[in-house]
Amino acid sequence: MIDIHKIGTNIAAKRRKLNLSQEQLAELAGVSSNYMARIERGEVKNFSAINLLKIANALKVSIDELISGSYKNKAIKLNPYQQKLFNLLDMLEDSTSEQLSKLFIEIIKTASTTDINKKNDK
């Protein structure tokens, strides 16, 4: 299970490390300052993967790094399919985008678990 409070704490820590205000990060990520503040406080229970990706891109870290709290200070480069998915999700209404993002996350988590189990069986 993803710890929303930990993600918010990690976002805030990385933002401070980059000497950005919440308002500056919100602007870079294309979200409202109020939304950014709520994320950092862990009050947004079901934020979309698209918004998390926007925040990660603004902080120049991966989503995984926001979740885990370990930063490699690298820019995120999307391959053409990732960019197309990002653009398609961005065109949808927020609620639809969030629902699809949740589904994608569950699919990816399932695929990751399957891949790990396959590696362990070798």
C-alpha cells in the first residue's frame, strides 16, 4: 500500500532541498497551490498518477523516488508511449484520469510482483 503521508513528506523534503516554495512547485507542476499543500500534508487520498508524474517531473525525480524518498537527481525522460499515455490522461476529466491512473498503478504493481517472483524462481 502506498503511504500518502510519506509521499507528501518526500515531496516537501525534495522541494525544500531545491529551495522551492509550494507555490513555485505548484506552478512548475501545473497544479494549484492549495492542492500542493494538501498533498504535502497527506490530505489528498486519491491523487492521480498524472499529477504525481507532473510533480515528479517538476522536482526532476521519478515517481518511485517520491514514493521511496531516495533521490537520484536525474531528469525523467518519457519514451514515446509514456508521453502519449501522459497526454491522453491529461486530456481527460480529472476524475476519469484519476480512476484510470489508479487502475494503471494496480496493473503495474501486479506486473512488478510477477516479474520479481519470476526472477526469484530462477
